[in-house]
Amino acid sequence: MGEVRPPQPVKLFVATLYEDEKVLASVIPHLTMRFGAIEWQSDPIPFMYTDYYREIGEKLLRVFLVFQNLVDPGILPDVKLFTNELEKATADATHPRRINLDPGYFDGGKIVLATTKNFSHRVYIGKGIYAEATIKWEKGDFRPFPYTYPDYQSEAYRPILRKIRDLYRVSLKALSSNPKSA
């Protein structure tokens, strides 16, 4: 029988999808108030992988917001519920949806994303939220699963995912050298 241990902390991020930069700017203070300082923000990447988000706009951009503090992966359902409320708060009379906020984390071996949608490869994690291991770190690079979203498989995302991994490793090293800061 295995011994029950607390999980290793993870690097939290929110992958944003938007058209209007002002909408992104309006949600950042809410995110930082809840999850702490943003350690790194990616440059915007044009999003052209699906038309699923056309209600947000036609010229969508993806930006990753990576938070400084390591967190317990068990908070992911609460993070997703919070980001869902932020999405709703940005709606107006002409735009029922103005931003998509996809929280996730890197744990050293994989990127995990939260979703409200169940599917065969997703696991229920509580509070109406499911999680999926979206892409794995293996043999020195990120490798997709058969179900990995096309954008997360793209070469455009690789530098960003590697940056999240690097930030995680630095944070984990700092934590191990100063365990009281957790």
C-alpha cells in the first residue's frame, strides 16, 4: 500500500483568449487579487485553430498569464469557477462573451487544464469541474497526446510552454532552499 502524501506544488497559469485588449486588462487585477502577482505574461499569439470562440471576436489573441506563487493543484476547481465568473462579468449587451479564461498548471511532467466539459480522457475533480493532462513533458520536450488541442500541439506554443516549465523549476528550487516560504 502506498503512503498518502501531499502533492508537490504546481505553477498556475491562465491561458486567455480575447479580441479587445481592454477586456484582458480589466480581468488582470481580479486575477492578481485572487492568485497573486503575475510572474510572466506571454506576447499575444494570433489564435486561428478553431472557430469555436467566434462569439468573442474574429481576430482572437492568446496570452498566457503565469503566476509567481506555486499552489496546491487541488485548488484547480475553485480557480476554474472563479475564471468562469470573470468571463461572465465581462459580457455586455452586444457581446455575451468577451474573453475565455482557461486555467491550468504545470507540475513537472504535464500541463493540466480545467474544463466544465466531460469527455473520455477527462477526470472529474469536483465542483462540476474536470481536468485533463493536455500535453506532457517527455524526452526533453513537450509531446502531445492524441487528444491534445491543436494550439497546444503547435510550434508557436512551445517557447511559452518551455518558459512555464523554466519558471516552475526556478520556483521549485527556491522553495526547496527556503521551505518556510510555502
